[in-house]
Amino acid sequence: MKLKEVDRTAMQAWSPAGQHPIYLATGTSAQQLDATFSTSASLEIFELDLADPSLDMKSCATFSSSHRYHKLIWGPHSMTAGERVSGVLIAGGENGNVILYDPAKIIAGDTEVIIAQKDKHTGPVRALDVNMFQTNLVASGANESEIYIWDLNNFATPMTPGVKTQPLEDISCIAWNRQVQHILASASPSGRATVWDLRKNEPIIKVSDHNNRMHCSGLAWHPDVATQMVLASEDDRLPVIQMWDLRFASSPLRVLESHTRGILAIAWSMADSELLLSCGKDAKILCSNPNTGEVLYELPTNTQWCFDIQWCPRNPAVLSAASFDGRISVYSIMGGSTDGLRQKQVDQLSSSFGNLDPFGTGQPLPPLQLPQQTAPQSVVLPLKKPPKWIRRPVGASFSFGGKLVTFENAKPQQQPGIEQQQQRHHVYVSQVVTEKEFLARSNQLQEAVQSEGFISYCQKKIDMAQADFEKNVWAFLKVNFEEDSRAKYLELLGYRKDDLRNKVNVPGSWACVKCFAAGGCICQLQSMVKDNKQETEDVGSAKKTFNISVSGDVDGLITQALLTGNFESAVDLCLHDNRMADAIILAIAGGQELLSRTQEKYFVKMQSKITRLITAVVTKNWKEIVQSCDLQNWREALAAVLTYARPDEFAALCDLLGNRLESEGDSLLQTQACLCYICAGNVEKLVACWTKAQDGNSPLSLQDLIEKVVILRKAVQLTQAVDPNAVGALLAEKMSQYANLLAAQGSIAAALTFLPASTNQVCGLWASCFFAFFHFPLSHQLVLIGRLAWERCSLEVGSRCRFPSGSKAGPEAAFLLQERWINGWNDPPALNRAAKKKKVPDNFMPPVPITSPIMTPLADPQSQMQQAPAPPAGAPSFQAPQLPAGQLALQGPYPPTPQPLGPCIVPPAASKPSTEGAPGAPIGNTIQHVQALPTEKITKKPIPEEHLILKTTFEALIQRCLLSASDPQTKRKLDDANKRLECLYDKLREQTLSPTIISGLHNMVKSIETRNYVEGLNIHTHIVSTSNFSETSAFMPVLKVVLTQANKLGV
């Protein structure tokens, strides 16, 4: 795309790469005349302003010169930092002179701008080049094989690279090597090129073409490879660019034949060695890859020849070309749009007439409109490949699953004598693990769950815990898996029955029940009691009669009440006289109702430290104790609940006590609420309480929480009839965070097992885990997990699962993975760890072997109900089937893979009665077996007549394939496909498919009728890519299998 242009018949030179802003120097070209036949010469400097959309370049300075130039270069010698113009302009004149100009003085308008000049050469100086390593060295070439090396610091006496080559001839090109500073090359129009070694002051090699038709017009060294260079020929009979390798200089390494006429100039990009510019007599400016010969870009030029072409050193995408029509054009190889430029030209043309008729009528002109039909293409395309300067040398990006994707664009190693092949770029995918301790603990947790070694796992956590509270938590969790859990809870709270019994029976202790309050211990008065024993017996034997008093005092009234059987009045009299023991004894004789009322009155009158505890024990009102006790005595309250609470109220009381502790301002009491929730088996409240008390931001803190949740959920599942898949909102959030962390560390399989079900926020993670399995090798166990992941995503969230557009992770990728399941349905399952041996009940019946693929999520539930046989009479069914020990079922978000073809059998673990219930669990075998309901006969609707051809065609195709197939595995696939197509027929009956899918299926039937299965597969691909995946996921993979087999068998 053209950026700027200057109307000058001149040689050109770009300012050095360190110069900003960018300048372009032009000097009047020798042996060329413009249309005015002017013989004057000038040296001008233009500024390149790419922010200006116009084609004009700003002229910064003009110097009238007495010389015309054959070559002009701008060297970086004596460059200074900043925006000040610096460097040296070096010009080769037509009279053998080499002139040095100061560009800073030219722009400043000084009259003395020439630094130095010498006319040492014979004839015009056509070749100039600056050494890029030692910028003070300049090489020049002229007639009669003259080559001089000029030192800008000592310009008076030049050096020669060696003896002149024979025969004497003109030097048309000269160039310093880009890798070795003492190597110089020169070329002549006769086609010979000479390489000089300045350390030896002699030529070291000469290169020439054998056909003697190579007239050199250009010479350039490879920017990266020191031994390679290119030569251009201006002969119309041989318009080629030859690439030579000096290690094998017998023939060209490669020949570029893109031009149709002679080549006038070449330029090799220093920023990208795969970009070589060339211009020729065919009026073309081509940008080619010299390694492959491919033309990467052709600049839009006019019909005039270009005699000089150069890359801009500072902006590698910019180049300039000087043509014989007296114009220097600046181009960009990155393309762009010319709309703004064309509109600006139109506006300038309109404004030049002042909006008046140029023919003198004085009438205003309408706005100039460009004809739309003749407008050229406004967008100019860039290179066919990205240039190196916009390529990243290295790159890294993290992807899902902790994968780090890196690449490196390293320079290829050049092999001698072998053509450069296309460079291969490698992309490296590595696994990055940043949380090693987190992964190690997660693996230990999964191993404990798989082996069911919960007690040893809890004991290990107790031994490793440093804080007392952490030890208490794991001790409480461990108790859930032991017998007599409530007694173990009491022991953890500090209450042991044996220790209390020993304290009570120690003589002389404060707890001795034989002690009097004031009279000391009877243990010390045993001798006195022994002496008086006989006397007491004698007195008792002497009193054989007693007096029944009916006087008017309290005793008499009590006697009268007793004689009449009025126990209630007698009790009231005793209470009135503060005779509590007599009142309780009489209330016992009066019945349970009287005893209850007497106890209430007693507790009202008697107030002591333990009265309310005694009240709760007698009345069994433990809710009052939990609600009103001092929270500093929470251990005592929990111990009382553990001792006396019934199983049906135990969990609620523990929750109530935990709520009180959690709502208290004391942080220590808030953390103790976790123990109450562990006793209650309330996982959700344990998560909420632990989240408040602990820092949940770090992975290890989250690992602490998940460990406790997993163990507690397992304990609850073993002791209570709860849904193992029930997950609260907060727990689902934590499980999702945990699964994200696992996935980020590369543990995709573990992340899938921890993902909760029935939550919308995990749909994206399900899909990511699913495609993580799709793009990497799959074992049988991972296929099962990936399948369950996709079932959750497709069945529960449905059409809300979307895939990135344009990526392989779309519907087609999902269908491909489903085909993997279809092709491998009969593969052996992954081996699980051996489960613990348990006693098998007498009525145990083994399940029926699996004889068909388990693909229940992709089939119609109603058809499954019809296919599944009812269990035999008397065989109990269990609604919550147990997973094998090898599967991480404790926190798994998905149910086990169903086996509908076998009867539903009670597992041995479920049939064994529990003698010791867990906290809140009823005692005994309380699992109620659900009786199998009779299967209701379902009558399906008929398929509409217009769609009946779909069923008949697909079934006929499957039958033809079955007759032709000889492989048993292929026959099994076809049989399974025939069954699975029932889902399609059901959708046809219900008329739930979109018109687009119906139309595509009918087109597929037409291709089947004509035996054009390739077209059918193309139609299948179109349907998959344009339809909703959830609408077609059940039957489209099956149709692809059938069409593929039909095409393979040729039926």
C-alpha cells in the first residue's frame, strides 16, 4: 500500500535506525533528465509523518548542489541521542568523487554543509556501503575495478582491499557482510562477484555464473547466515536472483525466477531474512522469500520501472522505491485501506475550484461524487505470512487444567550444503503444579475414601495436628466410625463412667456418698454403730404397737387424708410443712400424675445449683437446658444431651447448642460450635461455621475444610438414611472452588469427582473438564468420569452449556467423544481397589451380567423403563444403591452408573442391622425397603406418515449392514445403534425436533437411497454444526456410526 510519494528524479537514502523522526534524503540522479531538461542538482531531506493521511511528504531542507549522484547512503557515524538530526550523508558523484554531507547543517539551512570530499576514483562512483560493525568504515566502488575503504575519522587516505581484479571492469555493487566485519563483497556487470578478506588484503573467493549471461545489478548478504548472498541479473534473457552459499560456490544454492524481465535493484530486510525486495524492467516490485522462492507480496505500482529500492531501517514495514518517471514512492507491506486517502484527494480537488464553475458562469458546483461502480478495491492486503518483527520470539499462556503452553521462535541451525527447509515451530505443553502439599493431601484423602480407612486416616490427622482444637475435631470425626459413639463422645468431653465410679466409692473423699454434712464420715464411726446395733434391735423388737393420731395438727390432718385415701391432700400438707421426702413418697403411691405435679412443686420450692439439671433429667426437657444454660458450660450441656437425648431429637439439640455458640461474640466459643455440628452430622452448618472461623482463601485452608466435610459426609451416609447427592448452596460453592483448584493443578479426574450436582454455576467447569479429557489420551476410568461429567452438563443444565465458537470444543467435538463411548462400550472396566470383605446375607442374589452398552443418559427414560425387567417377587429393592469401594462416592456429585438389566439388590452393608446408631440415628435396622411398584404399560404414539420414511430407511440400512458385516464387534455396534435410534423415533412421535433438523434428516434419507453415503455424512456434519447440541445429542452420533459402517461395507 502506498503511503507517501515525492516527485523527484533522485537517488534516496533513509536515516539510520537510531534516528527519530524518520527522514528520507534525496539527491538528483545522474544521467537522468526530467521533462524540463533541467541540469541543476539538489540534495533534499523529507520527514516521514505517517500520522498525515495525505501522500505528500514534508520537505525539511533543500541544498543546491553542483553534483549529481549515482549513489546516496546515510551512515550512523557520529550519531547522537535525541531528536537532533545526526549521522553522515555519503554521496557517490559522477566524476569519481565521494562527498560527505552533514544532514544537521542541511536542515539548519547552513551554507557550509560539506564535511569532506575526495575525487580519488576513476569514473562515476556507483557503489557505496557502510560497515555496520565499524560505522566509520565506508566502501566505495567505481570503474576499472577500483575499490576503496574510507575511514571517516581519517578521510584523506583511503585503503584498498587488495590488488585489482583482472580484467579491469566496472564495480556496480558493493556490500559488507552482515555477520563478519572484515568480509566485503563486490560485483560487476559482467556477472562476477568477488569476496574480499580485509585482514589478508586479498580476494578469497570469486563467484560467477557459467552461462556468462548474468549481468549483476544487485548484491546483498544474508542478514543471518554469514556465507550466503544473493546476486540479481538485469539481463532480460536471464531475469533471475541467484542465492549462493560460499561453502559450495560451484553453483547457486537457489534461483528465484519471479520476474519476467531484468532486475534493476534488490534489498534484503534486516528485520526478517525471509523478505527480499526486488524491482525490475517488468515494472514489478516483488517481496519474496529467498528460502522458498515464494512471492509473498506484490506492490501495486504503475507501468514505470524502478531503479532503486530500499527498506526503512527504523520501521521494517516501510520501503521506498525510486522510478524513472521522476517519483519516489513510500510503501507499506502490511496493507491497509485507501478510503481516507481517496476522499482526501476528492476534497482537495473540489476545494481547488473554490466551489465555483471553472468556466466562468459563477454558479456553485455540486459536491464531487465518485462513481461507485468504478471504485477500485479500497483494502490492500498485507503479506501472505506475518513478518518476524511482529512475531513474538517467545510466548506462554496458561490453559485449563494447569497446562502451560509455551513456544519459542528460535533461529534454525544452518546445515552446510543442505537447502534450508521450512522451519518447524514447536509448541510445548507442560503441567504446572504450584500447590504440591495441597495435591499430596488431596491424594491421601482420596486414598482413604477408596480404601475406606477412615479410622486410620482420622488417627493420622490427630497425630499430625498441632492445635488442641484441631485434635478435638478429628477425634470427634473418628468417633463416628467406632462403636458406642455416644460414650466415646462423653469421654472426649471429659466424662468417663469408670472414673466417676472410682471417685464416688473412695472412702474419705469429698464425693463419698456415706458422708454427713456436719457429723463427719460414718466410715470413721463404724465402731460406734457396731456397739449400738444390738441396742437398736432390742428397742425395735420391744415396740410392737403404735398410735394412729387424728388430732388437729399437721400429722393428724395427714393421717386423716391417708385414711380416706386422699393422697393429693396428704402431699399438699407435707409440702406445706416442708416435709419433701414424705411428699415424694406419698406422691409415688398416688400415681404418675400426682408424682409429676409433686415434682413440679418441689422444683419450684427447692432452689440449688443443680435444681434445673435435676429438673431436666426428671422431666426430660433438654431443650430448656440447651437454650438457657451458660455457654461456658457447653461441654456439660452437650454431655447431658449425649447421655439422655432420644435419637430423634439428638441432632436438633446439637444444632441448637451449636447455633448458640456460633452466635456468641467469643471467637473461642464460635469455633467450638463445629464440634456440636459434627455430633449432629450437619455438614452444611459445619461448612458455614468453619468458613467463619478459618481463613478460607488459601488452598490448604480449603483442603482442611474439605477433609472434614468428606469424612463427616461419609459418616452420615453410613449411619443415616440421607441422599448422598444432596448438597447445600454453601457446600456446593466450596466443592466447586476445591474442584477448580484440583483442575488448576492438573488433577482433572479428582476434580470431576468433587464437583457437585444440580448447580448451575459449575456447568462451565463440567464442560472444561469434559474437553480436557477429550484432547488428551483417555484410560477406561477417565472415559467413565468424562462421560458422567458430560451427562451432568447436558442433562441437568441442558442447552445452557455453550462452547466457544470457532473452536473444536463444539458440538462436533462432543459427538466425536460420544463415538468413542459407542466404539468402546464393551471394553473391560477399570480395576477398582478390593473392598473390605463383609458378611453376605442368605438372601443375596448376584446381579445379572451386563450384555448391552450402558448409555442410559442418551436414551429415552420411558424406553428404559420398558426394557428393564421387574425384580422377582420378594426381592427387596433399595433406592440408594451403594458405589463400589474403588469409586470416590462420599462426595461424588453424580449417582453410580445404573445397571437396569439386573434386579435391584440390597448391598451387604445395607442389610446388616446397626446395633449402635450414630448421632441422631435411630437404633437398629431402620432402613425401610421400598416395594417394587408395578410397571405401567405405556402406549407410544404413531410416527407421522410424512416422517415414517425416516424410520423405515434407517432400519433397512442397518439390516443391510448386518447382513454384510462379518465382524462380531461391528454387528454389536449395529444392534446397539438400532436400539438407540428409538430416541429419534420418540422425538418424531412427539414432534419436538426443529424443522431444520427434520429437513436435514430427509436429505440424509435421499442420499441413503442413492447409496451416496459421503454426501450423507456431509449432511450429518451440517446438521451437527448448525443445530442445538442438546436436541440432537441422543441420536446423531448413532446415525454417523451407521453411515460410516454402510460406506465401509459398501451396502
